[in-house]
Amino acid sequence: TKPFTSFNGDVELSVSDGIINPGSIDLVDGTGTIEVVMSGTGGQQILTARAGGKTGSIVFNESLLDAIPGNPEDPVEGSIPEIYFAASTDYYSTGHPDLSGADLSHRIVIIVFELGTTVSEANAIISQHNASIVGGLTGINGQASGILFLALPVDSHAEMESALEDMRSDPHVSIAVQDILVGTEEIPGENAGNEVEWVWETTPTGGNWGLELCRVPQTWNLNAAVRKSGRAVMTGIIDAGFEDLHEDLVYYNLTPGNEHYHGTMVAGIIGATYNNGKGIDGINPFAGMTVKGVEHTSGSVVITDRSSAGQVYISNLYTVAKTYDQIKVINVSLGYNWYLFDIDGTNDPAAQGLAYMQGALLEQMLNLLSFFRPLPIITTPAGNESNQGFGVQEARYASPMTNAALEHGVETIIVVEAVDHQLGTGSGDAVLADFSGIDGHISAPGFRIQSLDLDNNCKIASGTSFSAPFVAGVISYLLCLDPNLTIQN
């Protein structure tokens, strides 16, 4: 993991449940190989490495199930075991017959059974494909479907497609879709820069033009009223990673050691410490941020800075929202980035179909979550797909999140387009950024946005990744003023 990329010396190993032997590994320039024996109760484990004041960890499953446990005649939804899905890069590859450049899984199927399917009927499907259970969310009998992650013993996309076709033809299967890797929604390699002017003006300009355009300083006139009320709104962020210790950020970090500038920038936009004379000012001084850095997929295959969609949108989002049920707003700034793989996401039937099925899967997860807590408001980017070789692109195909909102009507998700500020162009002087996906719900600043980088620095970047947290920050501030507001009003 990242903390040890250049480390030399002995690293202590431990697991969350049981014993690992040997309990250390020697690294040379961050690399080492060792065979270990583990003993424990099975199921989800966290392997932690510690040395030199640094900590890194990864979640995995110690043992695999080849069947859903329970009475064969019980409804399957309530019998699916609750297992956190931890992806490996060995599960993913390019070369899909229809989406050749994208990192689709040739191994992982995410499946939803029709309500009322029995354990024995579900296990017959698992057995038919010699599959192993590698993740799951337990449903509610007769009310909410569970979700099952299966690893198939296949090594090619052709074999995977054959298995998917077979599963989808079974009347007990509602959804069967392979996993895919997703990445951050920013314009790569462009518009990076050093800190620019951070001065408050009536005409939006400088590094804080986005806050000025959104009239954020005017909202701060209400800060005294919020302080008097004692309210704060717990705001969640699921992203590629975060700076552990930043002088201008205060948050509860669920993944120490998983550092990445992208999540740090998003967190800065929402809730960088107000008026402390350092870095920048975030939109909501009372954001109460809880952040979750998604695990970068590990394995013998090297795939840089991309994460499993199933892990992000199902396991991570469900676990964070259910565990921290006081979170009212969550920002997730990740997506497919079809254009990076020379795929026309808006007009390619395979891309449309995959997005639609994964959107339906996310809808099922949120339905299940709604039985345990009121759903949080989720902000997500409209994607940076437009004019990257295929003309203007529709936001609904940018990610499972946008598809759930725009194709399946999930009201709790807000899809955010990006705008640029150009004087003299009309009311507000805001124009749609040429890279932004269209037909989202709302727009916000997303071009040359200044926020926080690693090591207490600032960074300028563009992308709908940075538009979505503008909306998350404003919503969380409004909820501080009136906690009874809903997404409808």
C-alpha cells in the first residue's frame, strides 16, 4: 500500500481476527514477498501493516463460500451472508468484445434474485456455475432483495458473457451484471497549477470564483445563527483517498494511510476550515465530514488509480451510510470515464446496457438501505465525457449513480453538471463547461477550481468531480439552517 512504496526494513503484519504467521515481512524499496499461514474464524478480515509510524491495510475474505447457508426452502434474500466485497485486479481485464478498452471483470458477477426465490433455487444457480461467494448484502424476506457477489472460475470475457446470458435467462434472477473499474471524474493532466489569488470580490474571479458565483460568502452571514443553534450536519465523502493530516481539514478518516489528492480536493470544497488564514475556505463551516477512501484494487495485475464499481457503489456506500446513520449528505465523485477507453458512452449499446444494469443494481441497494435509515442525499458528477472525441454526452451513462438517478428515478441522487465563469455571457456569466455531461439536475462551478492538495498545498483542477461537492456543501449548510428540509423542497 502507498505508505510503504519506498520503505526499507521490517514491517509488522496483523489481522483483525486470529493469527498470522510469520507476523512480519522485510521490504526493499517497498517490495517483498512472503507466504503466511492464517488462523481465524473466517469471513471478512483486515490485514494491517505497520512500520516507521505508517499504517496500511487491505480488506479481504479469509474463506470462500460455495453456497448460501440456511434452510433450503427459506427465501434467499434474508439468507445472503453480509460479506464486504474486496476486489483484486486479477478479476479485471481489457479485451471485452464490445467494450474493449475498459477494465471489465471477467470473474465477478453481481446478482440480485427475484423476491421469493428459495435458498435451494439460488444455490442451484451458484452450483451450476461452480461459483464462490465473495461478497453480499443481506436482504429482508419478502420486502427487499439482497445482493450477492460471485466469483466465477473463468478467465475470459467470452466465458463471462456466456455465464451472464445463462443467468439472465433464469426466472429467479432479476439482475446479473459483471463488475467494472471506475475512476475519478476530473480532466486528467490539465489545469494543474499553484495557489492563485484568494480574495473576496463582488465579481467572481481568482481561486475562489466558484464560491463567489454561488454566493457562498453571503450565506456566511448566517453563521452566527447556526452556531447558536448548535447544529452541524454530518457529511460523508467516498473518494479515491484523502490526506491523513492536513492543517486546513478536520474530518473523521475511515481509511488512515490511503492518501490521494482527489478526495482531499473534494473535502476542501465542502468543508475546509473556515477563516483560519490557511489554505482555502470550504462552503460549510459546520460540515462535520466523515470520509472513506476506496480501496485501490490490489493483485498481481497493475491497474493504477481505479476501483471496483461494485465495491464503491454497493459495499462502501452501503456500509458507510448504514453504519453512520447520522450522515445526511454524501458526495461520490467517481465514474466510468468511457472516453479514456475510446468508447462513446452515450451511443454505444454495450455501454448503455452496462450502465443501465448497474444503475438498477444501485437502486436495489438503496431500497434495501431505506429499511434501516432515511436515505441520505447523494451528490454525484455528470461526467467529463463531452467533446472528448464523441461530441456532447448524456450524464445518465456516466456512472451507476447517474444512471440510477436519471434512468431509474432514484430521487435521493442529485447529478451535477460543471460550469465555467465567463464575463459578459449573460445572467450569472456562467456557461456549461465543454467537457461536462448534460441533462443532469443542476450545475455548479467545475473549471479551474482551487482546493487543497497533499502536504498542506493547494491545487487547481477541472472536472465535474469538483462541481458535485459544491452542491453537497450548499445542501449540508441548508440542513444546518433547517434540518427538516428534504430533497423535494
